[in-house]
Amino acid sequence: MLQVIATVMLLIAVVLVLDVGGAAKAVIRNLTSRSLGELAPGYAASPTGLRIYAAIIGAIGLIFAGLAAGAAAPIPGLVAMIGGAIAFVILSIVAIRGEVKVYRALKRPNGSGSSA
């Protein structure tokens, strides 16, 4: 079961990062560029942001792949899990910075930063 989860997550990540068949553009157009109630579209509404989030999905898939491989090959499984965890942390930091940048740009549409 872990192999299936890992495979699906890694395939989704590859399809979105490489924009296979326009999948990434479709996700941006139909999902991430839409407002969620009062929450405006964020970093994932940009091609770069979507690639970062897709890579996070891939990092989680790598963790699952490492867990699945761990029973048969403990050292490579551990290396995959650690690599996936490191990638997840780094990519999460990049995503958070991107979200903050987008949020700050939305807060100052007139350039002044004040709502008075």
C-alpha cells in the first residue's frame, strides 16, 4: 500500500512540475487561482508556486517510497526518507516565503500599506 501511495504522489509531482499535457496550467486556472471565500489566491496561483507545491508532494512521496523500501533495503529506504524530509523542510520554507511575498503584495495595492 505504501508503494501505491508513493507512486501516485511522485507521478502527480512529476506531471505538475513538468506541466505534462498542460496539467499545471489547468490546476492554476481551475483551482489555485480561485478565491477561497475571503482568502485571495496565493503563491500556488503562480507557475513557480505551483511547481514548489508539486515538489512538496514529491518530497512526501519520497518519504513514503523510503518507508516502503525500508523493509527490503533498510539503508536505501532510510536515505530516501531522510532526503524526502530534508526536501520537504526546504521546499516548505520556500513556499512560506512565497506566500508571505504574495500576501504582502496584496496588502498594498496602492503602494502605501495603510488603510486610512
